[in-house]
Amino acid sequence: MSEIRLTQSLFQYRLACYNWRLEMAWPKKIGLALVVAALTGLAAQVRIPLPNTPVPITGQVFAALLSGVLLGGAWGGVSQALYVGLGAAGVPWFSGWSGGVTLGPTAGYLMGFIVAATLVGWVSDRFVRARSFAPQVALMLAGAATILACGAAAFALFTRADLRTTFLMAVAPFVWIDAMKAVAAAAISSALLPKEGRHEAG
């Protein structure tokens, strides 16, 4: 009986947190989006340079994927837009504690964070069946693939690299590490998300 009560309590707590996030006033949502943007900035400082490519491994992908779950589709995207916009304006929270306009081979990944957070959050909010572990893994992998696609497109644009070079330098080194980030994010998101709630699709 105690295990049943504990399970029910956890379910009620997750649902209460989920509903609280949906119902809060927009100034509070902006404040929460700024907090998540700052957390993305902290994750950016986890930086591992790689040989033969100007693109490092960072923790930003993990933070961007989870932002959609924490804030929902629209506000998850807002949090990443704030991260990119304020960073471009000079807030030093890009990788290496840098800031300022970034129009180089890594710019597309930043744009991809906004798209991926919006995608993950919208699907997680809209479809109850997407909130368990396996669907969350698939969704997070789709989000990570979106980030890589945006990153590769900008990389090719700014470096004028051909398709093969772009794949070898902007995609291939990150496939497995981003897949692991996606699985880790899915483990957290599936534990946090209630298995019922508003914005469901029958």
C-alpha cells in the first residue's frame, strides 16, 4: 500500500508541476525562460575541442532538448531564442564565456537549438503517448538531428565546404555523442512528464 501511495503522490506532483507551468502568468514564463537560457549558457562551458573541425562538443544540445520539456514548445523555443539573442548582444554565455554576434561555422547549431526545443516541447505537450521513455528517445533523437542539420547547413554556407567535407566536419563527429545526450535527456524527460495532462491529442 505504501508503494501505491508513493506512486500516486509522484504522479500527482508531476501533474501539479506540469499544470503550474501551463498556468503561470507570462512574466513568470519569461523569467523561467531566462533561467533556462542561463542554464544553457552554463552547459555551453562544457566544451571539448575536436581535431580537424572548428566545431567543439558542448553541453548545449542536452540543455536545449530538455528546455522544451521543462517549458513547453513555445516557451522552450523562447528560452533558446533568448540564449542566442542575448548572447549575440554580448552576454558572455556562449562556449568559452564568449558573447557577441556569431556568424561563423557554428552559428547554425545555435539556430537549431530554437527549432529543436520548440519541436520537443510541442510534441511532448500535445501527445500523451510521446511522454514515455521510448517515444521520448525518438523525439530527442529527432531534436538532435534537427540541430545537426541546421549546423551543417550553416557550416557549408560559411566555409563553402562541399557535401562530403560538411558531413565529415559538421555531422559525423557528433552523431554518437548527440545520440547519448538524447537518450540521457529522454530518461529525465520521461521521468518528469505526467502521463496525462492538458494539450493532449486523443
